[in-house]
Amino acid sequence: MVYATVSYETFQRQKYPKFGHDNPHPMNFEFWLYMVETGYSAWEAREEFGCTNKLREGPIWCFQRHGMSSTVLPDGRVVHIGGEHEEYFDPDYCIYNDVVVKHPNGEISIYGYPMNFFQPSHYHSATLVDNNIYIIGSLGYQQDRVLGETRVFLLDCDTFEMKKLNTKGENPGWIYEHSSEYIQEKNCLKINKGKIITFDTDAEGNSENDKNVYEENQEVFLLNLTTKQWFAVKK
């Protein structure tokens, strides 16, 4: 399929990732929609608009991502959350905190969020319960990690408002690449597998430095959605 391109002037105005100002903030920028429709990488956009020699200006907004969740709603919409483009050493490296909705009729809606409502996220889980998506965990930028904490966000699929949930109990910690399953009879989410990031510690359990340790998750965790309480269970 051949897509009509956007103008160079539009590309220059809209080429960079940015955070939203509202919760949610509709961000249906012409260039961003073009990138979703074509599936172009940031580098392909640079080639098309002649800026392959301007790598230090910052990453180009892109929808070709790793670690992005995709959730199909009963009405046929597909909700894509976050994701990462390229590796940290690439000039177009970026972890996103946006939500891209593809509608059955081909329309696309893009929502952005302020950092204090939703942080850049990838390799999280996204589980649909009723008309809400529970977003649990993330790899994220290293400077955004709070080790020992498990991030839980709730996305309303009617309004696309993002809400951070405060939980308690024995949480998995900073987990990513895990699986999540809704257990209806218990009204809870079951978190399994994945990796957990911790600090490097000495024999007494004291943190020796800021080095992160990446470990395989060996436990199963339940999050009660009524009480927002975490429980660790035996496999």
C-alpha cells in the first residue's frame, strides 16, 4: 500500500516525542499518524525527509517498537501501550508513555500523558478486566526505576484516563517480561515468570553500589483487585 506522505514542514514541527499536558492528551499529529500507518522506523523517516546527518537533535517519533503491549477490546479496538524503539546507544532510542488506539474502521487515536501520570514503559503486562486495562511492571529507563516497588496503572478504555494504583503487601518488585492473567473467581491478577531487578548486595544484605542485578522471577504473585493487596503464592 502506498501512503500519502506529509510535508517537510509538518515533519519538522512534529518529529520529536513529547509528553502530554493532560490526562489524557489527544495527540493526533499528522506525522505521528503517518508513522503508525506506514510502520516506518525512525531511520526510514530520517531518510525520507533528508535528516540522516542530524542525529544529535534527538530521537524521531516512531511506532516501530519492542516491549509494547497490544490489547484487543470486545468492540474490535486494539490498544497499544508504550514500547521502546532501538537500543540505548542509538540516536533514536526512546521509551514511550503514550497509548495508540487502532479502531476497526481504520481510524487511529493517539493519547499522551504527563510524566507524573504515566512514566515511559516497556515490557510491562496489560490485562483487560471489564473495560479497564491493568498495566503492571516495566523495564523502563534506569533513572525511573524504584527497586522493590511494582508499578500498577489503570487505563480506562472509555475515557483513556490513566490512573496509578497504590498497592500494598508482598509485591514482586521491579518486574518486567512477565505474564499476567485475570482470575475472575478471585477477582485478582496472577503474575508469573519474568525478570526482577534488584540492587547488588553484600553478605549482610546491604547495598554495595548502584549496580542493578537482573534475576529470573521464581515465584507467583496475586494482586487482589478489590483490596489492592499483593500476595506471594507457592507454585
